[in-house]
Amino acid sequence: MMWYFLMSDSFTFGAFLISYGSIRFSQNYWPSPSYVFNTFPGAGETNLPLAFVSLMTFILIMSSVTMVLAVHEGHHGNRNGVVKWMAWTIVGGLCFLSCQAWEWTHLITSEHIVLTDKNTLDVIGQTMSGNPWGPAVDPTTITQALAATPVEGLAKIVHAHDHSHTVQQLAGMSRDQLMGMINMNELHVTEKGPIAFGGYFFGITGFHGFHVFSGVVINTIMLIMAKTGVFDRKGHYLMIEKAGLYWHFVDLVWVFVFLCFYLI
Amino acid sequence: MEHANAATEVTIHHEPAESTKRIWKVFWILLVITMVELGLGLSLYALDLPEGLRMHLIKGVIIILSLAKAYYIVSVFMHLGDEIRNMIMTIVVPLMLFIWFILAFIYDGNSYKNLRNKYDRYYQERGVQQNQLKKETKPTKFGGKD
């Protein structure tokens, strides 16, 4: 039965991903992933495209391997072996979730300067309602837009480059003061990108992350059951095998999420 | 009762002697495929190819490699390859629907784009402009500052 559940689940994921593909094909412009996902924890603003997501992928593949090893030990009825490899699988799952938490936080709280529809500048992050990954804006437009930007906007732009003052403090300064603090050469301004990107990205990776989370919960329960000898009394480790199927499915889905959002 | 229930769900008893060698072999295969995919993904970035045949070719190779990865995970890690043939077919045949889904919905998305470009001049001009700007934006050096 597990297989039929997984099949239905793959239709859910498939529907999400295909709907994403359909919307993406209906747009004239779509940001390329190497520009969007190019940061690594602790590396600041250094341009490292796809590095962090490679680490996440590696963690998930690795935890899939430890899961097969746990199932393998289960076939031999080796309780300690099962407990050991299940524990590593859970560690892998938690690492993956932590990575995702960092990635989401980074995308949402990041400060990107964008050109608004009113031809002024604003600072936004990657959220459900805003996408800063449009094409770059040329210097003449930036200068014009800067002149039209209200003081609150200028305060946010200064804050995006330099966190030594709060936005409130900056907003209290005069227009000339703020303009003096903006370095035109460092100013990187983009247009807004397609809004649908945020909804699909957070929706699909969130749904996958939720699967990882429930997998970790299931694996933890299996670990406790194995540790207390429940499977030894039953005489078989079939439950471990089913938890394993679910866990591999989560890995399998990631192969396609990785493909659709990060690679192409 | 529990035992009887469990037994009915076992379609095949795996050989307990199966060695972990196969598992590690598949792990290395998956790792290498992922590295190649990343290499191709980064080459898309480094070459900054225009929309065209070469770009679609690279993306096509990445998709095929991902399908190979999916095959290894399902057949070895999930042991589907060791099940009886009819069981495999009940799982795989319904998934064939995806081929149709993908073709139909992507065609639909594409046709929506074409219709909009045809009847909404502003939308079309904006798209041309954006893609022009995209081409002019050269990628930052790998490891350089953003």
C-alpha cells in the first residue's frame, strides 16, 4: 500500500511542478537560478552560484544512503545496526531542514534595490508578493529614479548597504545627507521580476520541506521502536522498510525540485 | 493478526545476503551524476548562452541525468527493481500520465505567452526590453563580490 500512497503523492508534487512549468513558459522573462541562489552562510556577498544547494542535495543523498543501510541491517535483524543508521538518517534530515531555514530566511530578509512602477527606487526581499530578480537597470535611469525617490526610500537604500544606523535614524536625516551616503558605483539596481516565482518557490520547497519534517518525525518514532525492541518481538523490520520508502521518496522529489528550481 | 497482515504486504523476501557494496556503488553513481549536473548548471551561467539550441541542449542533458538519478533511487534504494513485474507495472504505468501532462501544460503556457504577445503590445515590448537588458548584464565572476 505504501507504494500506492507514494504514487498519489508523486501526482501532487507533479501537479505543482507542472503548474510552475506552465506559468514559467507563459512569461517573457524569468530570472536564471544562478543569480538568485548564489549565497552561502558566512560568505557574505561573495558570488557562489548553486554552492549551498549542492550541499543540501549532498546531505539528502547521504541520508538516503544511511536509510538503505538501516533497512539492510533490518533484514539481518541487527537491532544496534538499525538504531545507528536510523540516528544518522535523522541527523541528515535535521541538517537539511536547517539549511532550508537559512535559505528561506536569507531570501526573505535580503535587501535588494529595485525600480518600482512609479520610477522610484525601493528595497525589497524575495517574498510571496515581491521579486527583485529582474534585469539590471542602466545608470541614467538609476539617477533619475533616485531623484524621484522619497526620503524613506533613500533611508532604506542606505540601510541596505550599511547597517550601522537603523532605518528610523536614517529617515530622520535630510535628503542631501542621505544622497551623500549613497555610493553610485556600488548601487546595483534591478527591475522587479515575475511575482509568481515567490509563490511557486516557497510553496513547492515548503511542501517538500514539510515532507522532510514528517519523515524525520516518522524516523524518530521508528528509531524509538527499534531501540525498545518492538521489531525484535514482531520478528521482522518491515516498518523500517516502509519508513525507508517514504524517506527515499522525499529524496526522489528533491531530485526534481532541484532540477526545476535550481538547475534549469 | 498483526503478523498475518504484515505477511500479505510482503511481495518478495529480499535476500539477506545482499551486500552493502551495491548501495555504495549507487551512492557514488548518484554523487557523480549530481556533480555533472552542477557542472552543466554552472556552465549555463558561465557561458551566459542566449536562448537557443545550445542552451536547450544543455538543459535537456540535465533533465535526462535527473531521470537517471530517479531511476537509481527508485530501483535500488527503494528496491522496486526487486519486486515482481506486475507490481512494478501498477506503479509505473499510471506515472506515464506525466508525459502527457508535461507536454500539454507546457504547450498551454507557451501558447498563452504567444497570445499575450500578439494582442498586448505593451507586454510584448516589455518582454523584448527585459530580455535585451538580461543579455547585457554579464554575470559576476565566480567567487567575486556581488
